[in-house]
Amino acid sequence: MELNQSSAPIQEGIAKFLTRRVVPFDVPGHKRGRGNRELTEFLGRYCMEKDVNSMKPLDNLCHPVSIIAEAEKLAAGAFGAAAAFFMVGGTTSSVQAMVLSSTKRGDKLILPRNVHRSVINSLVLNGAIPIYVDPSVDNRLGISLGMALGAVEKAILDNPEAKAVLVNNPTYYGVCSNLKEIVKIAHAHDMKVLVDEAHGTHFYFGDDLPISGMAAGADMAAVSMHKSGGSLTQSSFLLAGTSMNSGYIRQIINLNQTTSGNYLLLSSLDLSRKKLALEGKKIFKKVADLADYAREEINNIGDYYAYSKEIINGDSIYDFDITKLSVLTLDIGLAGIEVYDLLRDDYDIQLEFGDIGNILAYISVGDREQDLERLVGALSEIRRRFKKSRVGMISQEYIRPKVMSSPQDAFYSEKISVALADAPGKISGEFVMCYPPGIPVLAPGELITKEIIQYIKYAKEKGCFMTGTEDMEIEKLNVINIIN
């Protein structure tokens, strides 16, 4: 049956429901906004009216049989998947559902170490064992890259009992691995391929962009629609191929996703899917053109380096997402986080993130050329005002971990708190990461080294927002209490 991508079943269902003037003796308790006037004035009456509960006319996210089920079929068709699931817990919940659907306690999962914390969180939850493929590192940019094909194949051959391979497509910086070949190798060894596409929604709709997870033949993909897809924050899609049992995936999702699906988020997914299915090629052509324009202007300033497809090496950088405006800042003598802070505090420009050596400006359907001109102008002025020697700056973003125990065993072990200076040589019982991007510097079960402590102190000094530790000041770390 041909799918009508111009339809938005959830939005249409809510609109029809609101014409019936139903008297609400159910939740939410604000009763279409009447019970909280201040909130209604802040968000707007139309928004509050659409904050409704699951009921027969509006279906149920946990067990969809009508409008949500119809919307999921349209999403699956738009993304080229066998099944699609509406997710309202962010792409974190999509990633967790992928990992929990394909592995269980004691199973091995092959993955790059530069994953989002949600992946390792999933291992804490289900007890699977990570087999890390160290990503290559670009020494000039100081960033971790994709997984080299040979390294993935070696990990598969060394761990033939592994259940799945997880791939970032792309990384936060726009780097893509050779996904199609990874899928081919993994499937030849009866392993599933899970794709974290939190930053790759547009791959499904744009021209001249890297291959998407479903097009590459992956088994599952987590797609963050609220990033480049234009839906509301916290809304996401989980996609599955024909090899997966969609009924089982639904059961896994229902283990940790809310039973009170937010219809504002659901309808935003529905309408955004409609827009991308109908206009995606045009939208992402404009986004790519804006990013190219900004890169050229930034590189003309001098000292900054806004990189693109010229960094492709055919392996660990198999492809590059040209919509990502990633910029190296070290040659002006400032860490990325320092430029990030200056842009926000002095110029009222909010970037996606700044790390030790780079900044990322996230460009999407809502951006305009004049906004990018303002960014370029501010970067030029920052260089003029603040440029200094880069002597003594750390450039390496990735530190190779030494895994001593599973994330689950470490996280739930008996722990003690020690000062940062006393932590080297001990095993971490918690996470440490800069957020964003949310890639752990240290994860439960990993050996703490002097290099890691040096990095943590340097990142704090430069102003990185660090999370994951029980100690909010990150002066202490929880380590496994090894009793002799």
C-alpha cells in the first residue's frame, strides 16, 4: 500500500479530538490549561490544549493500534525502515532500546570508545561487555575519528561470540566510518549492527550526504529528530530493519519509556517527518550551502580551521557530513570552550559546544545567512582581541581507556571517594565527561591514569561543563573499593 507522506495522523487526530469539546476528568491535572493560568500564559493556550492524555481516540504509545500506529508506518516508510518507534525520552532512550534489544548480561558489544554516554549507560543497565575499537585520532584536530575497517574486522574475529557492532554515524564532529562495509562484515559473522544517528537525521533526506543506517543495511538506528530534523526537544525515532523482531523491541522500549507519552512531542515528530518527507532534499541543500558559506568565510579570517571533506582518508574518515560546522580554534591560542564562552557571554551567540580544541555550530532548517554572518564577524573579532600563543595547550581530545571490569559491575560495586590527586592507579566507579558532547573521559570499570586526571583538571580550568560524578565540584572521584 502506498503511504501518503502528506498526512500527519497524530496531529490530525488531536485536531479532530479538540473539536469535540470533551470534558476532562483525566490527567493532566491542569485541564487544558485552566488550572494553571501562569503556565498557560507562558506556553500559550493552544499548546496547553494539546497536552492531552492517552485515550481511545488518541491511541496509546505503549501499545499503538490507531493514529500512532499509522504515524509509525509513515515514519518507517519515510526513513526506509521496516519499523519505526516514536520515542519521547530523547535519543538516549532510542540508544538504550537498541542495546537492550540486541544484548543481555555477559554478551559482548563491539563499539568505538567515543560513544555518547547513553551507550555505556545501557551497558550499566544490562550487564553487557564492551569490546572497544579505538578510533583513530587526527593529531592536528585533536579529535577521535571513525572506526577503521581493519580494526572492526579484527575485533569481530577476536570476539566471534559478540552479538552486535555499534557505529556512530556521524560523530559529533561530522566524521563517518565505512558503514556499509562494517554492516557487510558484521552480518557475515551473524552480528547485528546498531547505528547511533543522533546527529544524522538529515542523511535520510538530503543529497550528497553520507549513507544512512537503514540504506547501509543496519539492523537498528537511533535518530534524533529534534536535532537536525526540526521536532521538539526530547523527541526521537528508533528505526529497525527486517532482521529485528519489532514486537520484542516494543517490549524493551516499554521497560523504561514513560507510559504517559507527551502528545506535543508525538505530534512534533509526526509533523517533522511529514516536512522532511516532502521537502527534505530542498531543506538540507540549503543547510549544506549555508555551512559551506560559513566554512569559507571562517577560513578566510585566518588561524581558524573549519574543516570539511578534504580531511577524508577513505577509512577512519570514510565520509564527512558537510552540514557540520566544526572549527579548530587552537591556532588562535584559545581552547574551543574558551571561544564558546566568549561567543555566548560577549556576543550573545550560543554554539552547540566547545571542547579542548574545537567548536561546533549546529546549522539546520531554521538558520539564516545573516545569523552566520554575525558568527563570522564575532569569530574575527575574537581572533583580533584574544589571539595568543598556543604553547602549553592540550590538543588531544581522546584518551585510550584501559577497561578493568564491566561498566555494570563497576557502577554497582562498593566504592570509596578519593581526591583527584589520589585517583591514578585506581578503577573508576563512575563517569566523568564534558557535556556536550557527552562522550566519557572516564567510564565505570576503567583504570584512572595521570593523563586522565591531567585532562580533567585542564578541562575544568578551561571552563568545560563536566558531569557524571557524584561530587558536583569534581574534586573527588568514586573508585572501586578493592578489599585485599
